Amino acid sequence: MPYEVSNLSPMLHRLEMEGRERLTVSGVEDVARFDENCIVMTTCVGSMIVMGTDLHIGKLSLDGGELHVDGHIESITYEETRSERGSLLSRLFG
């Protein structure tokens, strides 16, 4: 039986917005939390926060890395990931 190696390309991150009512995000790895005013997700380029009103997740496919958002979108921001430094001793002997 032949052994196949899958050469999957890394997930690409892309945003597509239609007005301020529809947003499609690719490269989504996880949705940390959501409500009708805020959606926090992890993408292949870091954490992303979508703020607005009446936000609804229309489609979520973590296998394909795609998320569709409907509602009134007010802002899209990215959070910088901070590395955990730990104490001086853990950095010296860690």
C-alpha cells in the first residue's frame, strides 16, 4: 500500500468585506468567544477581534479555516501576542 505525504500549504489569511454588513475571514483556527457585539478569533496571523452590533456567525468551518459574519461591523483589530517571560529563575534554568 503506497504511503502518501500531503504537502498542505500553510493557511492563508484573507478578509473580504461587503459594505459594513458582511465579513468573510479565511485562515481562522479557532473562535475564542462571541456574542452579538464582539467576536474574538485566532487566525494564522494572530488574534483578531471584530466589534459591532447584531453580529451573527453565519458559517464557521475550522477544517477550511473560514468564518462568515453578518451584522453591523464597527471595527476589526488584531491583538499582538505577548510572550510569557516568567520569573528570572525560570528564564535562567528553564
